[in-house]
Amino acid sequence: MSSPLAAVVLCAGKGTRMKSEKAKVLHPILGRPLCAYPLKRALELGASPLVPVVGHQAAEVEKAIRAQFPSASLRFALQKEQRGTADAVRSAEESLKDFSGRVLILYGDVPLLRRETLEALVKAHEAGKATLSMVSTVLEDPTGYGRVIREGGKVERIVEHKDCTPEQRAVRECNAGIYLVETSFLWRALAEIRPQNAQGEYYLTDLVEMAARLGPVATVEADATDTAGVNDRVELAARARVMQQRINERHMRAGVTLTDPASTFIEDDVTIGADTEVGPQVSLAAGTVVGRNVTIGQGSVLTASAVADGTSIKPYSVFEEARVGERCIIGPFSRLRPGTELAEEVHLGNFVETKKARIGKGSKANHLAYLGDAKIGSGVNVGAGTITCNYDGVNKHLTELGDGVFIGSDTQLVAPVSVGDGAYVGAGTTVTKNVPPGSLAVSRVPQVNKEGWVARKKAKRG
């Protein structure tokens, strides 16, 4: 049986090359903070507890991580001074004082690391009964990276680029900085590391040579893209492009059509059913669930929304925390704000906005309407220019429309107000009191035609 697994994720750095007042690991990549991705990989591997090591803007980083992983077993550690990677890991010792087993060490600025790589690392560690195991990568140009130095095929140590001999600089196998270490070795070895370098820092790479003296160091090779970090905003954008490509390819292989994958932005936790077609320049943000046989038109943006099977979303529609039933037709240029709930076969057309609106089966508002704080029955027709006047300057009030109601164009429904089943409201009406079922409500000023008025007006001016 495998021994317990914990993870330490280093999130303490300032990231000066980002040229930002915000800590590097808080910069977003596809809707999540940069540090959320390695933390998620550790959780997927079953690591518990999880120890993020924070430093710069510690409170803000901790808040962001807790928001991303509210149910995870998190134990935060503080690195008070930036004194190197070994010092950062050593900061986690107190948080893991009651833990015995294996510790996975990751970095908060490496978002593209694959779960498969970490699974292979664990497998190699267990197969080799290693004290320390590591991930390496082979680079065409290894300049600036620590080299993995082997003797007889076995890892002996890591040598930083500036300390390499000419022969060592020819080595292309580089250290990725990802380790799996036994606690029986880790804390004792960290205490022995000394800052014997020009920077006066405690280097985590020293652990490799110390572990190699005790036995073989297991290694797993990963693609250089998977282990690439983020140091500036150019690299942040580059990692985001790779991540987006991976996500888009995953959906396409699962049966989703992306008309233009290069311009389609889909965040990591979005779900899309088979035979759905997504147009160009569409953004599907965190928490969105899209059913089967849905079409999403160009330029639409969906955030934390659910769309059921067979619905058609026409171009440039925006959903925010909305719930949409089967076979609806939405847009173009519709906006569904939080609290919108549509039953099946609802039609919302161009420039229709909803907020906290529950709309029943088969109801329609095809043109230029605002429906807020509304409960609308089935088979209702809402004419162009209709608005619910739901706010009195202090409180929001409810508008209720029964089944089969017909609302004429340019109607104002002044809440709180209800219109009963089957009632009609004439065009241009301002409804200020309840309309009984089956009634007609009209509040127009009587029309007056003054024949010859235009000619008389012109004569006076002339």
C-alpha cells in the first residue's frame, strides 16, 4: 500500500519581472489564478494536506487559494524572507509536523504540468523505492538551466548553469524542479543545506546530491512545455495559448465542433455536450455547462451558466449565472443576467435583457425588452419595448404574468403588479394595478386628429 502523500506548492515569490503590484501567482490564466493549476494537479493526485507556501502579499494569495479550493485540506506556511527554494520548502515543516510519508514539491508558476507526469513520478518513486524522485526535461538550448549530471546513468547531482564545466554545459537534460521526497529524509536534509553561492540563497537542488548518496534517484522525463514557468506577461500569454489549445482539442475530440478554435476561449472546468457547435470568438467561462446539440453564435459570452440540449444561442449574446432550458432560441444581442431561469422553448430576441426572471415554457420576448424581477408563465407573448419597472429607488418588486398573457408593445409594468391568466394588455399601456384573468388593460390617452393643422401652422410662419 502506498504511503500518505502531501504536497508543498511554492507561491511566495513577488515576480518582479511581471512589473505589477499584484503577486505573480495571482495573475489570471484562463479565469483562474496562476497558482490554481499546480494546486489542482496535486489535489487530483490525492495529495492531502496541501501546503501553499506564501510570502509576498500572503493574505491576498491565501484568500485567492481558499476561494478556488474551499473544501481542500489546506495548511498555509509563511516564508518571511525570500531566501531561496530550499528555505521556502523548509517553511512548510511546521505545517507538516504531524505528517509522515511522501511530499510532492511543486511551483505556483508552472500551470501546464500534466497529471500524467505526476502519476508517472509517483510510480517511478515507488518502483525504485527512492528517497527522492524528480522530473527532468531535455532542452534544445539549456542555457540558464541546472543540468542533471549522471554517472553510469545514475543521477549524481544538479549543477547550475553558471557553475558548469564546458563538458557539463553540453548536457541537455535539465532539472524541472519538481520532486517527490520522503519526509524521513526531507526535513533532516533541508536543515543541512547551506547558502554556499553568490546569492546567499538556500537551493533545493542540493537535495538531489544528498539523496543520491543514499541510493538511486528516480527520474521521469517531461516535455519542456509542461514544465515551463511564468516570469513575465509574455510568458503568461504563451502558457495560456498552450492551455487553451489543450482544452479546445479535448472538447473537439469529445464531439464538439469549434468553428474557429484559435479564437475560442474555453476555461478549464467548462462542460460541453457532443454535437454542440461553438462559433468563432466565443468565450465560455468558469462553471458553464452546455448540453448536447446546442449552437452558440459568434461573439457570445457565457459565465457560470447552464444551457440545456437543443438550444440555439445567436451571435453576441451574454449569459451571467443563467439557467436555460431545452430548445430555447436566444439572441442575437440578448443579455441574461444572474437569476434568469428559462423553461423549454422560450424565445428571447435581439436586445432583450433579463434579470431574476423566471420564464415559462414557450413564452416569447422577441424584441427590445427588459424583464427584471419577473415571474412569467407559459405561452406568454411580450411585445417590443416592454419593460418591468421593478425598482422604486429603494426596493425591488415582483411582476407576475400568468399563462397565456399577451403584452402589447411599449408597455410599462409598474411593480408590484400581476396580470392574470389569458389577459391582454394593449400597446402603449402603463400597468399600475393588477389585471384580472381574461381582461383587457388599456391606459392610452384618447387620440385626437386635428385636420388641417399642418397647413395652418405653416401659414402662421410664412
